Amino acid sequence: MSARCAPAALLLSALLSFPVMAGERQWTVLSSGDADFTHERWQVSATRLHTLPAFDPARAEPPLSVHQATAAALAHARQRYLSDDFVVSEVSLQRFTAGAAPPAEDAARGWVYLVSLDYNAKGWTQMVPVLLDGSIVLSDNEKP
């Protein structure tokens, strides 16, 4: 993602992270916690899912490259945690609608990069979900 596009991606991420209408279907991209309690959840609304680019890994490369997804994740992390240096430790591309029986047109849109960033002397890791349009999925604990 070019430096000129980064502000637009951050704005899009913020606009798309506002609360959704009550009762709208939510797709869980990522969650943290244990078997008894979920501490944090990253979700995508059905409305947002419909706006994402379709992708079939058997037919083409993803519309967002690993480099672009990593740049978006780093920009997001640096904006949220100003004093930390981040090191990319893992990037994976996963389908978050798997097993959820979405309509066929939505299944092709339900892909996310999970970018793991290691930071600070304690060795903490922050995982940042990046959708194939370059936007960041904020957790239910984060504010845009």
C-alpha cells in the first residue's frame, strides 16, 4: 500500500468499524480468551462482508498482497501503540466464513490476513486482522 493510500485505508477501516444494526449477522474473524470466557472478538457484519472483493485461491492471486496487508497492519499498530517497535512474526491468509454455511457469493468474500506482530521487551504479540480490501477489523474493545 502506498503512503498516499494508507490514510484512505485507515479512514475506510474506521468508517466500517462503527456498530452495526441490531440483529445483523456477524462473522467472527478472530477471538481471544479461554474455554470459559471470550475477552475480545473481531467481527465483520454481513453488510461489510458484501463490500469485500471476491477471491478464489484456486484461480488467482489475492487482491491484496502479503506486503500490502503487512503494511496496513503495521500502520494500524503504530497508530495504536506509538512507543513500540514491531516485528512481523507471521502472516496467514484464512477464510473466516469457513464452516459457517454462508451463501456462495459471501464465501468467496470471507478471507482475512492475520498478521502477527511481536513487540516490546516482554515478547508480546498483537494479531491484526486485515481484510482483502486493506481495511483493519477492530475488536469489540477498540474504538475507531
